[in-house]
Amino acid sequence: MQDVKDTSDTRGATTPADGQKTQEAGPAKPPPPNPGPARQQAMPYGIVGQRLEQVTRRVPVDEPPPLPENAKLKSIGKPVSRLDGIEKVTGRARYTFDVQLPGMLWGQRVLAPLPHARIKSIDTSAAERYPGVRAVHVMERLLSTAKLRDPKAEQGNRYPTVRYAGQPIAGVAADSPRAAEAAARLIKVEYEPLPHVTDLEEAMKENAPRVFPGPTEQPSTAGGGGAPPGLPQKGNVRGPDSKPLGMGPRGDVQRGFAESDVVIDVEYRTQVQTHVPMEPHGLVADWRDEGLTLYASTQYMGSVRDEAAEYFDLPKSKVRVICDYTGGGFGAKYGIGNFGLLAIHLSRKARAPVRMVLDRREEHVSGGNRPNSIQRLKLGAKKDGSLVAIQLKAWGSGGVAGGAGVGFCHSTLYECPNVQMEQYDVFTNAGPCAAFRAPGQVQGIFGLEQSIDELAERIGMDPLALRNKIDVSRTDDAVARAHERRVGAEKFGWSKRRPAGSDKGPIKRGVGFAQSQWLYLVHRNTGCEVRVLGDGSVEAFSGTQDIGTGTRTILAQVVAEELGLRPEDIGAHVGDSRYPPGPASGGSRVTSSLTPAARNAAYRCARDLASRLAPVFQASADDIVFADGKVMVKGKASSAMPFRDAVKKAGFNEIAHRAERRDDYEGYMAVTPEMGISRHGIGGVQFAEVAVDTETGIVKVERVLAVHDCGRPINPKLTESQIYGGVIQGVSYALYEERHLDAGSGHQLNANVDQYKIVGSRETPSIEVILLEQLGAQSSTDARGVAEPANVATAAAVANAFYNATGKRIRTLPMTPANVLAALRA
Amino acid sequence: MQSFEWVDAESVEQAVTLLGESKDGRPVVAKAGGMDLLDLMKGGVLSPHRVVNLKGIKGLDGVRFDARQGLELGALVTLSRISREPEVRNRFVALSEAAEHAATPQVRNAATIGGNLLQRPRCWYFRNEHFHQAGGDDLARVRDGQNQYHAIFDNQRTAMVHASTPATALLAYGASVELVGPGGKTRTVPVSELLLPPDMKRPRDTVLAPNELLTRVRIPAPAAGTRAAYHKQGERESYDWPLCDVAVVLQLDGRVVRQAAIAMGWVAPTPRRATEAEKLLVGRPVDEELARQVAKAAVAGATPLSKNAYKVSILETVVRRTVLAAAKA
Ligand SMILES: Cc1cc2nc3c(=O)[nH]c(=O)nc-3n(C[C@H](O)[C@H](O)[C@H](O)COP(=O)(O)OP(=O)(O)OC[C@H]3O[C@@H](n4cnc5c(N)ncnc54)[C@H](O)[C@@H]3O)c2cc1C
């Protein structure tokens, strides 16, 4: 095989004598947290209801005192219903899909019918003449794809090479959707077809058609995904990445296996899953002389603004992003995307707003996906269960994008002295992958947690007892999981678990368990402004967006708590990039990042307000308290005055304070410009009960118990809703979802919601949630995240239950009748 | 979707005349519930010049039962009505079950039995505009490609399967349809002859002429001792297309089977009778062992493709279970 020359690698990769590439270390080691004046602060630490200790942390002086546990609070920790629930269910909520501006044009994309081709020519003349057409634009650059390290290989090409069927080539803006569609069909593109490959294993072969003519790079988005820089690439195979997230390898796995009493060496396969948000990707671009306004269905307005500014050479101050509501996002809605690029070009050309929203087919094909995987996982352990060696070799294809790793659990979840990982990206002529609800980790845990179960069985140990022995990292997530295993086992009735394959009839029931592990992330550049107006009304502003998790509601709850008000008294504003910078809605980090900033700002307002009210109450500012919608002097109930009345008496126009999310008090394990990565993770465990019809191969998940931690739950109702969603999406992944590509044409065959199968109401198990309140003493609210953790363990728990039911392992996802019957026959 | 004209037909006669104006490149098509038609139009697979709405035609939405004539359903009767109608539930339970398990509640409220029988295949190559334009060998594409949901019998010329699941029950009941052409010319065609193996290059997969209307569906009155059962096996329960569906109609004398019909959908280009398996049943009482033999016979001769052998064993299971269910009904 001819080696692809790796010439332009400027990122510090080195080539040791043995020809093996080593990659650079992971994210940078961070400086000490929170420079500036600080105080030593005693804070509660631990799991509420279990054991709370006091720890001392260095806390910035202007931050509020620590919050007690939720039971002692009035607004935080309460199951407040979504403040915008009525807007949503009545259809009044305006999603990007619904945005209609005066004079707005309708955008339509022209898509490549071939999976791999050079574009020889494009003739747009007929489209430009079509009645109602106001602008046509041909793409000269392509986003959402890996990039050639050395662009010279394709230098002579006028247009981006087509590398997947459905790749956007051009766009049309017209007065009506129909005119745009008709005109788009008139754009003549002349292609020179190139050989293509869509199958993961085919693409790994030496003589496979090359998706890229040279080595590539794929920077990650704010939502994660992407691939580490500077890795070697042979043909379509890029890697190995041996240090996911900068962790591992360690020890000597060969020696470890030699010392092991038990070795489990198996292969797992997972499928491509597409995101299928209710609202597809979309953008309305409004280019004017005074600036560019973008209405975006996005998980991160900041990334939309930054990319628009970069690609159109605009100052960031001239780009405004608006996102009132996003109809779901699971990691793929970052940046402007190719559709957004087209919308902005077309708006600039037509001098009118242009709406560009993907249809369902494009959403499946080019909107992002969770890559597939082939994972060879080898575990070595002693008879007592202690792990001696873990070796992983994994390949996955994110189509034309990198980022098909299978997570970091192998080196971080369990104690093991010898660990080696090799993760490879394999390029195929298929739509790009994107971060997807715990990217990589969902695939990795599916394999790892089954192998751990298999180990437990081989050494005759209870699967939970084995985890008790090896899940001992002393991070907050490990502490949480230990507790979760205990309370979960009791609630679920784990002790009633029967030996594998106990049922005699064709329908076999069983139970299973798996663990979750995810990162606790903080969006570093997070601000929040709180205003108290002269009439006593209160508003909070954050340039974050609500993708359906209830961000407005938690923002209001935190501010209300400080001012003794009800959440519905607070005007909570998100969805405008002109507000103080808010976190990306990805990496389960909105609540962990936004709520401390909001509390810090509300606290400053409260202190400011107290000093202005001091003369009104003829008391010292320190004695003014806000509670139950009233202001009063500490210990003097008779002084109580309704909040609004009191504020009016103070006689000011407005008090406004902005505050930031400070670093975690203990600091981070690693930082990127946008993110702090804690050494603590987020845990969670799930128990599942399944019924397998061994004659038809139908698997039914009947019951899931999800026991989760998320630091301090700011709103248990919304948190539970996230966990329900995570479990449902996890069942859907385990049992149904799979992208089917036709190898011959490269076209996706099930790019709809009919044949792309998603869990329905009758396939939804009964779900019970137990939520921990865990205080980590890291921020002024101690909130962490849960959206991704809730999705990590489900498929593995279902697979382990499948084994307990049938006595057979299912190592291939999804568990369709075809795969199930094959597994039962194996 | 491309622009088209819309005409509300007021009578069968008028509809037939309008449909007769269909020309190559300017097709005129009938619309009943529109569930399939709209899907095909939105998918770019069908671009009619004119759509003739049948919903306003009077007299095509009746359900009548007569002990001698049997059951008569107007072509516009909806699936949801069929699933609820007492005469159907009581006497033709395999049909009401088939109607109840087709599609989703919303679709069943709009979908008519006539349109249901005349719908086009759900084959994902057929439903993709690209493969209508790409040319090439339609069968080879399926044989070499993603054929997990395709035919496991009679798949030498086409591997697509007819989509209608009520058709499976109608076949087991020996139903026929009434077709009306120009000048009121009426013919009666058994469901077994109505459906043709699907073809991407033809505008329909039935013997219906372009200027004919399907007006009625008829099922002969059941003989005394008739028992029936139906099962649609999908990957999902909430709503899904079947991997296979099976209707069994038995005429019992005590416990002994006098006559048997086993119809199997989604396993061959058109719903298929398991004739050899039916013969095994006649003259014997149904028990587990006989059901097992019958099911085995029903799948004998299957010729699965590269990715759908699993359907054979599922079909075998569903036939066995449905035979037993019918005998116990
Ligand atoms: C989500 C979903 C799930 C589905 N699941 C199932 C299922 O499980 N089982 C199943 O069987 N079907 C299923 N269907 C298909 C659905 O049942 C059919 O599309 C529907 O029954 C068609 O009936 P219609 O009245 O809407 O026909 P239309 O769409 O109006 O017409 C269908 C065809 O028949 C022609 N036509 C209609 N009536 C007449 C007539 N009287 N004379 C002559 N020509 C006529 C039309 O020209 C057209 O070609 C599903 C559909 C959807 C959208």
C-alpha cells in the first residue's frame, strides 16, 4: 500500500525511530483557578441525605456564601414547570423554522447526486432567469468536513470535490419555495464521477477508493467531536488516537494479559445513528449595511456569530444572532453550516432576508450523525475481579468527517494499571458525523460495560459487586455511582435477578445494569446580567439559548432565590447574542456554567438593593433580607413590605449587575479556550428489564430505572425530563435507529422518519428516575449537567439484560430481529 | 412538489371520464384519502398534471352485510371505520385486525380501503426519486443492496413487495373488487388477481386500467364454523411496516378443519397463499405439532436474498402462532 505522505503536519507530531507517530498531549494544563482576592470558605460537600461534610475552599471574595441543601431553599431545587411551556404547547413559541420577515426569500439547495465526483462545470444561467429568483450562489468552500492537511492535492479544482451523495453544491433564493425548488432543478452541474466507498470495512481495505487524496484534519466543534490534530493517515484510515481526551496509555498491556487469570477478547459493532431533532437545521440570514442578523436553530449562538464573522470578514459586533427557541439539538447544531453559508451569501446578493431550512432528508444525510464502530476490546483480570489490562482497538466512520472515536471510558472509568487504546477514523463517502449526546462514550460504554459483565460472570461475581471493587477513582462521579448502585439495586429488586437464560418458553425475561460516565464541563466565558427596575420588576439576561432543556426557567429560579421572589416574577431572557456571553448548549454544561454566573449577578443586585433599602427600613444593609416576595429586617417580621413596594420606595431607575462564571474552586484538570474540564465527572447508573421473543427476535425494554447525579439539581422536574429523554433515546439507539446507505449509489435509503426507525410510544419503557443531590463545593450553585450522562448507559444496560434473559451476548447494535436472531444462533 | 390541477369528481362516471384524459407526461390521477398519493408527490416519484378527488362521490362509503351476499365495502370506507364496524369485527375479525394494525390512527382516519389496495410499494429504492432517474437494473440494485425488508419468495423478477396489509386478510377471505370503467362497464376481479408484482417502471401495480375506478370490495359470507386470526409482525409496535403479516381463516367442524386459507403478506411481490400448508390442515384437528408442520410447509421454497433470511424464520413463527390463534378464536 502506498503511504499517504504526511508533509504538512505542523502541529508538533513527531516521528520516533520505529516509524510510529505519537500525538501531542491533550488539552493544556490549566493555571491555578480564580486569581484575585479570595476568602477561605467552609462549604457543604457530599451527597445530601447520605453524609455531608464541611470542606474549605478558596472562594472569590465577591461571590455569595454557599447555598445550603435544596430542602432549605425556596426556588432552587423545586420542580418548577417550564415558564415557556404555554408558549410551546400553544404554538406561540417562535422557532427559527417559523421566522417570517418582511420581504423574506426562500432558499433551496442543489445537492450532489453522486457520492464522489469532481465538478467540471456549473451552469446557473437558467436558474437565474427563472421567474421569482433573486439570487443564486455556488459554494466555493465546504464546511462540516475534514480538511486536507495539504490543500495542494486538489488545488486546480474550482469547486469543492463532491465526497458524499447529498453534499450541497449551490443555493437559490426566490420569492416562493416553489420557485426556489424549480429553479434549483435548472442548475446544470457537470460531474466527473470518481470511485466511492461507503462501507466502514470496505473503506479500511488497502485498495479502497480514497475519500481524500491525502491526510486530513478535523477540528472539533464546541459540541465536542472532531479529531485530535496531527495524526497519521493511511488511505482512508486516520490514527491511531491513543490518548482520547489526553488520557492513557499506561503500563504494559502484554505483561498485564500474561499476568491475568481471565482474559475476555471480543468484538462489538455499533451502527450510524442520525440526530433527528424535531426542528431541522435552519438559518434565516438578513444582510444589511448596518450589520448581519442571523436567526438560527442552534446549540450555540456564539459559534454562529464567530463563523459568520470569520467567513464574511465582519467584525463580531456586526453580527447578531437570535434564537428564541431551538427545536432540539443533540450535538450537531453548531456553527453556520453549509446551509447557513449559502443563506448569508444569498442574502448579501439579494439584499433581502433568506430562509434556509433543511428538509428531513437533508437533515438525515448532511445534518450530522453518530459514527458507527468496530471495537476489539480485550480485558484481563485476576480471579478476584481486579483489572490487570485493557486493550482497545476501534475503527469508526464519520463519513467525510473525523471524530469517530469511542470515548475515554476505557482508561478512566475503572482502576487498571495497564491500558492501551488505538482509535481510528475511517473516511467513507457519506455525510459528516457530528458530536452526538455523549459522543464516543455511548459506543464505548456499550462494549466496555458488557465485557465487565462478562468478566463478572466468568469469575462468579455479582456485576454490581465487581463494579464496587474496580470503580474506585475517588472522583465525585465514582462516589456518586457507588451510592447509585446501592439505592438503585434496592429499588430495582436486583437481588431477585435470576441466572442467565432462566425462562423456558420462547419469551425470555432478564435484567441488566450498566454505568454511565461523562465529563463535568464548564463554559469559561459565561456572563449574566441581572436588572432590578425601579418598579420592582426583575430581569435576567444571558446570551445562551434554550434547546429544550428549560434554560429560561432555571435562570429565573436562581435569580428568584437570591431576591426572595418566585421564578415567574423574573423576566428570563436568552437567545440574543447581544446579551452577555452564554454557554454552548452542548457538553451538558449550560446549567453548570450559567447558574453560578446568574447567582453571582443576582447576589450583587441583592446587595446593592439592600444598601439602597437600608435607609427606607432604617436598618443596616446587612440586615435586609429578601424572602417570600417581601423585604424585611432580619428577625423583625413586622417590618415586612412587599418587594415591589419596597423597591418603589427606594426611588431608583434601575440597578444592573453583570457577573461571570468563576473557575471551579478546585480548578480544572484541563482547559481549552472555551472550556474547563473538571477532574470530576458525572456518574449515573441504569438498570433495565427486557423481554426477548426468541422466535421473532423482538426485544422489548419493559422497565428502566435511571439513578443519576448532576451536582445540585436546580430543577428536579426538568432534570427528570432530561433523563427520560436520555433513556428513550438510548432505547431507540439500542433497538431501532440505523442509517442505511445503498453502497452502489451512496444514497441514504431511509432518510425519512418512516423507515428510519425511532422508538414510539409503545416501545417506551416505564422509566423511573432517582436523582441524587450531590454537592461538590465547586461553584456558587454547585450545579452540573445530566443531558449526556442520561444517554450513556442505556444501550449497555439493555444488552446486559438481553444476556441475562437469553444467555447469549448481543454485540451488534441495533438489536433488530435480524441481529437478535443471529446473536441467538451464535 | 410540482404544481397540479385539482378537480372534485361528483360521480363515478365523471371520475372515469376525467381519468380517461390521462396522457403520457400529463398524468391524471385519482385521489381518495391521499395518504399514498401525497407521499409519492412530495417524494418526487409522481408528478400528476391533474388530481381527481373522489371523496365527494356519493354512495362509495357504505358498509353492508347480508347473510347471503356477504360483506360489501364501498371503496371510500376508511381503515378506521373497518376496524370499528361491528359487522366486520364480528364476522371478519382478520380484516378488522388488519385495518386496526395498519399505519397510525391519523392515517387510518384518512386512508380508504380502495386507496389502500392500490397504494404503491414501500421499497426504499422505489420511494427514492433518485432511483427513478438513475436508470439501471432495478432488481440487481435490490439484490446487491439493502434488501432486508424485501421478498423472500418469488423474487426472481422483482423483490419489491406490495404494501397493503389489509390485502393479506382480504386474500384469505377470498375477497374481490368491483372495477368500473367508461360507460359504466363493470367487472369483478378477485384480490388475488388484482395485484401484480410491483414494477418501478409502471405507473401502477394492479390490473386496474388508467380509466377505471375501484368502487367496491366484497367478501363472501363466511360458512358456519369459520374462525380467523391475523398478525402483523413489525419491528416496532407503535407504528411500523411489517416484516411479514399473516391472515388465517379456518372453517372448523368441531375441532377438525374443513377448509383453510393462509395468506402471507410482505414476503412475496404480492400476498401469497400457503397452499401446501393449507392442505396439511384440512381434515385434522389443530394442535401445536400440526401448527409447527403447517408453518414449516408455509416457508418451504423460500429464496431469501443476501440480507433477509431472518424473515423466513420470523414468518414461520408467525404462521404457526396465527394458525393456533385462529383455531382458538
Ligand atoms: C405512516 C404510514 C404508515 C402506514 N402503514 C400502513 C400499513 O401498516 N399497512 C397498510 O396497508 N398501509 C399502510 N400505510 C399506507 C396507507 O394505508 C395507504 O397510503 C392508504 O391506505 C391509501 O389510501 P388513500 O385512500 O389515502 O389512497 P390515496 O393515496 O388517495 O390513493 C392511493 C392510490 O390509489 C388510487 N386510488 C385511490 N382510490 C381509488 C379508487 N377508488 N379507484 C381508483 N384509484 C384509486 C390513487 O390514484 C393512488 O394511486 C401507511 C401509510 C403511512 C403514511
